[in-house]
Amino acid sequence: MPSLSKRITTLTGGGSDGWDVFYRARAMVAAGEDVLELTIGEHDIRTDPAILDAMHDAARRGATGYAAVPGIPDLRRRVAARLTARTGVETAPENILITPGGQAALFAAHVAVCNPGDRALYLDPYYATYPGSIRGAGGVPVAIQTRPEDAFQPRAADIAAEAPGAASLLINTPNNPTGTVYGRDTLEGIADVVQDHDLWLISDEVYDTQVWEGAHLSPRALPGLAPRTLVVGSLSKSHAMTGSRVGWVAGPEEVIGHLITLATHTTYGVPGYIQEAGCFALDQGHELEHLIAAPFRRRRALAQKVLAGQQAVRLIPSQGAMYLMLDIRATGLSGEGFANALLDAHRIAVMPGESFGRAAAGHVRVAMTIEDARFAVALETLCDFAAAQAG
């Protein structure tokens, strides 16, 4: 048959995507085995029934036809108001494009700012789809490693070393997979680099409601950055609406205008009844967001107690998001080797740090996504297993 495009056949860059442990665990579950899954960022509580009722009512009222491609006006207004309130940056509906989830927003943002062959920077460790999103947009992904000894806070000098000739920089705070929240000093260093080298900044802020220490600072709020920053947001994590696929890009009106054209020729928008449910969800205010975030805050505190009493596993300071990054290098195993051995021995599934890039080698990521008592047992077992390997 005719050949496929290089763009589609090279999205993952070749080789393993590092998710073999996850696939093995899911196969075990499908075979009826009891596996404690601490792999992906899926809430253990589902979308609030009141949001589902709003979705159902909107569909029954007739919001099942084509919706406005940029997003229905009510949702664009609410997202704009949310960003204005949370960041202090005046945001209008014209600065917002509603997308089918944050993933579509990531892709669209890179299409907007990268020409074919442009170098697009991102930080390692990274969310698994970042390099593929860049390749899909025609860019050349360039990873910049952060360091465990810095709690994976990026160094401006490392970014500056790769910045000449690049088109964009993608950052994520609060961070998946590390749980790191970038402080003001870190973000001001990034701001200096992107302005000095005339880069676009793409800021993935889907975990902005899950901050356990410090405060979330959107780089769009820093002096001079709003005209060169595209913010990716979503209701997936903040409102436990992962399957509803409601996300957005926020940025300069001119960029959003071009992205609306892109959406017209690709996704053609998000179903209206889902967008109306998104309006209802945002109308619930901070109370619902705090309710959704509460289990992860609680489990983080629980994990800190468990991990404080042993020496084989070191917790990277977890300041935000629904994950823990654990340093297991004392065991002498790679992250992948440790995760596979833990799954075989105890039916506990965690993600190898190597799944998220080179910088997290010798680590594992733990998603805080199962009920508290089972989560505590899983962590205690993991620590005992690590101690046995180290001993």
C-alpha cells in the first residue's frame, strides 16, 4: 500500500514508550488479579452527579447539534473570568479557545508557534505526550534535563543553553510527574530566558488547583510575558471530568483567532451539552475544586508519614499535583527494574521514572489515586520491598 507520512509514523520517536509496566498491570487486572494501581492520574472518585445532571439536562434541551467552534460564549466568559481572578491578568472571552481537553490544547499551541523543523524546548521529566505533541505539530522536540537534587526545579542557565534558535518552551507547574511547583525565582529566570531569546512560552497549568505548598503562579502574570505566553488549562483534574474532554488555550487575541481557524479544520469544537456542563461545574466555585483536591492533599500527608520512618526510599518534595516522585536509587535498580519487580512480587503497579524522560531515571512515580487505607498499605509494602533490595 502507499507509504504513511513520516510525521505520523515518528510521533513517539521510536523504541519503547516506557509504559510496559502499566500495560502489564492492566493485563493482570483483566485476568482477574487484584492489583493496586498507582499508575495514571485518574481520580478514584468520578464526575460529580450534579455535573452529569447538568450535562443530561443540556442534551435533553437540545444542545446536541454543532456548537460554536471557539466554544460557547458562556463557557469562554467563565474561563476568562476564572483566569482573571486566579492570575490577576485581565482576560477576555476573545483570549480563550475551548478545546477537546488539555491534550488538544497542547497540540494546538505548538501548531500556532512552531514552523516545520523548528526546535521546541520542554523540560525533563515530562508528561508522556509532550515530545509526540511537538513532533505532531512539525517541531523538533528538545529535552532540557532538570535534577533530583534541585527537586526538579529547572535552571534558567540550562534553558538558556538550548534557547538560541528555538521557537518555544513548554513548562508544566504544578508538575506531572514530579509534583514540583515552580517558585517565583524559577519562573522569573524562565521569563528572562524567553524574553532574551524571543521564545513563545507554553504553560501547562492543568494542576493549578492542586497545590499543597506555596502558591501557583502563572507565568502569564509576570511582566512582559502575557503577549508571548499560551496557557493550557482543563477541567479534567480540577473537576474530575477527565472523560468529558473540556480544555482551553488562553493567549493573545490574534493567536486565538488563528487557533479558531485550526479548530475549524480539525476538531470542529466540543459538544455543546458538555460545554454547558462545564459552565455548571465552574459555577460551583472553589468549594467543588477543593473537594476534588482534598483526597490528594490527605494522601500526600499520609505518604509523608509512611516515608519518614525508613531510609531506602526518598520522597522528592511533593508540592502539588496528584503524584509522588520516589527516589529508589538506593536499591541499585533502575526505575523500570524496580517497578517490574514490585509488580511481580506484590501486585503493586507504579510508573518507572524513565517513562517520563532521562532525568527521573532511578525513580518511580506514584499516583495517589486509590482509597486511603489501601494507599497506605501499598506505600508501606513498597518501602519494605525497597529496603530488602537495598539490604
